[in-house]
Amino acid sequence: MESKARQTDINMPARKLRRVIALVRGKSADEALRMLKFMPYFAARVVEKNLTQAVANAAEKSQGTTANELKISEIYADESRTLKRGKPRAQGRMYARVKRTSHLTIKVTKK
């Protein structure tokens, strides 16, 4: 039994999400949630929310499934659209600013 949760267009580069998901890949869902709660990164809050949704989806699919029975089978962050903005600089010039966004997908399975 596999369940997944996906969040799209997160206002954060995929590089910052990948730093967090590398630490929880392959762990049990319960252990990963405990790890994410104490990480100092904002990306940890995003991954924690998405993992909680994946666990809730699994509980909805098969009644009575809890977080300690589940394992993260697949987790990845993909790049999404890039917003191009300008930053005013000296002498009327404009410098380009690139605001990156990303998609996050988490799949959980029973141990």
C-alpha cells in the first residue's frame, strides 16, 4: 500500500529543500517527523507538513495505519517555474533577480 502527498509551487529553491530531504530519506515516518521538528531550517517546516499529509492520506486509505507503521519510500524536490524580477541599482540601472520555486513529493509505504 502506497500513499503520497505533493505540494506545488513552494516559494523556495529546490536546493534548500534537498538539504533537508536528504536527512530523512529512507527513515520511518515517525522518526522523520521527530527529526524535522527540531531542524533549524524553514524547509523542514514545509517537509514536515507534507509528510504529515502523506501519513494522513495513508490512514485514510487503509483504516488504522499510524506513522510508526509507515516508511518514506520516495521523497524528492523538483524545480518549478522561476519568477524574474528586477532590483533597482545606481544610475538608473536594473539588476535581474531570480526567485525560484519548487515542487515536493513524498511517498510512504508500510514497513
